Amino acid sequence: MTLDIPTIDKKVDTRSPRLWMPKRVVFTPKALDEPYGQQLYQRLENLDLPIEKLKSNRITGVRGENERQTYATAKRTLAVVTAPPSAFKLRPIPPSADWQYHLAEGCPAHCQYCYLAGSLSGPPLVRVFANLPSILENTVQYEQPGKTTSYEASCYTDPLGIEHLTGSLAESIRHFGTRENARLRWVTKYDQVDQLLNLPHNGHTRCRISLNAEPIARRLEGGTASVHARLQALRKLALPQTHGGGGYPIGVVLAPIMPIPDWQKHYCELFDRLEEALNFDCNLTFELITHRFTPGSKDVLLQWYPNTSLDLDETRRDTKRNKFGGTKFILPKREMQALRSFITTELSSRFPQAKQLYWT
Ligand code: SF4
């Protein structure tokens, strides 16, 4: 069968962010004991990055005199470490997937609403796990015969944002490509997908791109790829390999959805561009996530981004409690309903084949 896939208008801004190159790379002794850690060492050395071999397994020298300095120093630091034994006891991650595992923790981008604030403790450096082969092997015991088990790899990192340094996402995609009943899911705000297009994924990996209305992406998502570049990346991931793409199942994570002024217009513009980028048949899903924060994440975000224009006013929010007694501030019910009804209706009419997996 030949596919007639229209090309798309290239006259728009397609800027990508510069690839993140850390100013400091440290390896712990335990990481260097791992064969995969040695591979990472070679890879980073070939990139001419300044590498320190630490004497102990504790990472030091990432704290500055205040939180801003600590943030700046940590965000320029890549540490290659081994994931602790607790990483081998997987935790569920509903509604996104059955289980989460981590190939790294931390992210080089600067989103002012960052999901990692308050969920990862300590300075926000990027830690890459040198025992990834054991971590992947460990996921196998969570598979169940006769059932498909899904694994989320991007709870604590943006795996594509560091892929040029690690290759750990490709390693994961290859692993899940060999597992009949297991599926990998990951999400990114970066666009350098070329190195993933020819991997033997076997249709077992769903690559998702996080998108948002243009003013939100421009104002709040520092260091990430432009919305247009992300749309191009999504197109490449989905195009059949015979057409130079990756032939992956794909997804859009629309997050965090916010009722900015003229939100109907801005979200419609985004959906127009998405339709243009995906003007061929593809296996597409949507995940729809509204903005929320906790007292803890607000504290951390205000230390990292003291001048943020992000709306973190609790008095304009509804409160939701989780089963452990924690508090989340979510959009007020009326706004939530208006957004939900508008966005889900628009997406259903524009992408009738695509499943909307959840709204939260
Ligand atoms: Fe945080 Fe995700 Fe932005 Fe990275 S891309 S800074 S993890 S919100």
C-alpha cells in the first residue's frame, strides 16, 4: 500500500533548543563499577565534557549560598550514579501506566510549573542511572502472562532532553521492543528525535509530546523546544519508517491546561497546528491534565522562579485531598468544566480516531 502523506507548511518558526551540555559531570565510584556506567563514561568523554570521578558515592558541591544559586549550579550538573535498591520496587502510576521506572531523575529544562518541584528532594541536578540494564531487567518480573503491562519512563525526568548524553531512552525502547506483553511510554518537551527513528521498537513504545497553548509554552517553558518544533518531532515519530519516520504509536499530553485569557482561541490554534502536523493516519492518544499545585510545590517553585507569572493563588482554586491527607489546589469546578467540555469536544471532532485516555 502506498501512503499519500501531504507535506506541511514550513514557513513557521521551527527553532529547537540548543542541546543541553552540562558544565560539570560527576561519576560516583559505584557508577563506574557498572559496565553501562563505563559506556556512559566513554560517551560523555567523547563529547569532551569535563568529568570528575568522585571519591565517595555522595554528590557534593551543588549547593550555593541561596536557593537561586543552588538551582543555577544544580541545573548545570549531570551526575552518573546508581539507582538505590528502592528503585527496584516499582510503584504504580495511574492513570498514565501500570508502573513507573526511572532511567534518570531531574531535567535540564526550566518550566516554571515544573512537576518535579516538591516531588524530588534536594538540588535539581540531573542524575542518570548507571545500573539501567538491571533496572530494565527488573521490570520483567512485573509483567503478567496474557496481559499487557505498561511502564512510564518520564515521571522524574524528560528522557529526550538528556538522550544525546545518555542513550538510555534508546536502550529502553530496544528492551521493550523485545517484550511481547510490555509497553513503554515516555513524554518530552524536546524535539531531537532523529536518533530514535530507526530503533527496533516493534510498536511497543508510545512516544508522547507535551504540548500547550502557545502563550503558556513561550512564557513558562524555558529551555524546551518551540511548540512548532515539538509538532514536527511528533510527526516524525509517527510517520511510517518507509517515509523517513519512526512508525511509533504516538500521544499528545496536553498539560498543564490553564484558563489563560482567550484560552479557547489559543487552544484552537494549537489544535489547528496539530491537525496540520498529523495530516495522515496514525495511532494517536490524548492525555489531558489541568494545572494543579501543592503547598510544597508552590514553595519550591517560588524559590526557583521568584518572578514567575504563573498563577499560584490558592484563593482562586478548589482544594482536593489525596488518600494520604495531602492537599492539591486544582482549578475551580466551573472553569474545569468549561475547559473540559470545550477541549474534549474540539479534540473528538478533529481527531475522531484518537482515544482520549483521561482528563485530570
Ligand atoms: Fe519539569 Fe517537565 Fe519542564 Fe523538565 S520538561 S522542567 S521535568 S516540567
